[in-house]
Amino acid sequence: MSNTIIGDSLPNIPWEDRPADSDAVAWRYSGNPIIPRNAAPRANSIFNSAVVPFKGAFAGVFRVDDTARQMQIRVGRSQDAIHWEIAPEPIDFVCDDPEIARVEYRYDPRVCWLEDRYYVTWCNGYHGPTIGVGYTYDFKTFYQTENAFLPFNRNGVLFPRKINGKYAMFSRPSDNGHTPFGDIYYSESPDMIHWGRHRYVMGTKGGWQSTKVGAGPTPIETTEGWLLIYHGVLTSCNGFVYSMGAALLDIDEPWKVIYRARPYILAPQTLYECVGDVPNVAFPCATLHDADTGRIAIYYGGADTVVALAFTQVDELTGFVKANAEL
């Protein structure tokens, strides 16, 4: 019995068949990187960004480190989800509380359609890194609400629907620097403001995910459970190496891991993944997926410098995860 995506038909998402000479479960777009580092005014680099379908086309929130090396997020729009127009200025959130509105830095956004709006989560500077939360209805006006957690935390990733009547989010508690540790935790909220009932999901393993792990794109609901694409980090003699892997989680209790693949699904190997401001990084932040065909397009940051695109297919990916599982 094949695994299928529970969700909408999105026939216009980007797609490219696997190269004839490849047996990879996730393969790179031949036109990578799709967004170069200087694709917006005063940009030093554009990477680790999130995209969603929007009104027959696509929109997203992009990490843009500017030429002063200020980490900020900007809105972007596209007709085909490959060629993007990114705003010249950072998002200016509407916020009623000046304490929360104060900007230190914003980076690594995720975007999730949930109920009646598009929620944005990001790593927000508030006396250290924590999970910022905001939303938009139209990708023109953005509203900022309370930070989800105390510092220090990163990689806040919302679920696309309530779980047992509660909003749900992954996060990765951390420290104030380049954390040499990190496990994924699950939290829930009755109102998107107050978060609790924290549950451990998964921690480090050997090899490519031996130093830390963190949730990547919004989890994909399938007939066999939540499909989670995540990043894992190893510490080499030359620093961190970021790769991406996949796991299948229980549909009603997503902190329970059913299957988790031991091998990575994509690791930094190309020039745009290995050479840049931070070498050896493939960092997934978003997917587009079509329920009818099972196609999945993965958006990821390359070397903390550019945005790249990879493809996989839900049945094949979950088959790979189950065939190579090690809990």
C-alpha cells in the first residue's frame, strides 16, 4: 500500500525528473541555485527561506543578510516558485507591544498556512535567540505576536493543523552561540501565545547527525503519519556540516517517532553547498507538495549564501525511511 499526501492538489509546483544516472532519493534541480546571493538590493546573501502557495502563484519569507551583515527577513513573490522577486526592505511587522517589536535580528523563517492565515516563525533576537511568531493574510501586512519561548531556542516549526485540539510546534532548545548540541522537542498551545506540554521527539545519532538536529519544513501530513524533513549536523575537523534527513511520526502523537532513516537524503556536495559564507551547509526550510502526484519540492539554503531546490516523491521517500530505519 502506497503512502499518500493528505492535502491540496498543487499541479503547478516546480518539478524535474530524477537524472537518468542518479539513484538518489532526493535529487537537485539542474538550475540551482535558484536564488543567488545578490538577488535583492543590498543583499550579502539570501538563504534558509520559506515558500507557500498563494492565490494561484507563490509567496514566501526570505532570510536576507544585508551588506551591513544585519540578519533580517523580507517578503518574496513568484509565478513559478523558481524565479523570485524579493522586496528591497525587511518586513516591518505591526506590533502592539514595543518590547516585542524591538529588532535585534530575524533569521531562518518558516511559513505555515494554518486555519485562516499564514503564520511566520523565525529565530528572533530577544536577549538571545528565541522563536518569533507573526502572521499575514496577504503578504503585504504582517503582524507580530508574542515570542513562543524563552531564550535560548531555534528552529520553531508549526504544524499545518491542530493536533488533538491544540496548536503544535517543534523547536530546538539551544544556547546563545553556535550551539554544539540540540534535540527536537514538541510543544502545544491553546491560543498560539501560551506554550507547554513539552515532549521530547528525537536527538542526535551517529555520523551526519551526531552533533545536533532540528526540524526543517512544515511537517507533511500523509496516510502513514507526519513526514518530517529535518537537518542534522556533524562536527568535522573543519567545522559543522549540515545535511538533511527524514523521519515518519505518529499522526496523533507526533513526538513519537515511527521510522527514522539512518542515512541522510541530501548532504552538501556541490559548489554552491560547499563554498560560501558558511561552507558545507544544506539547510531545508520549506516544501511544496502535490497530493495528486505525491511530488515534493524541497527548498534549502546552500552554504548560508544561496537558495537551492531539490525534489523527491512521497511514496519513495517514506519507503526509503522505512527501509533504512534506525530509532
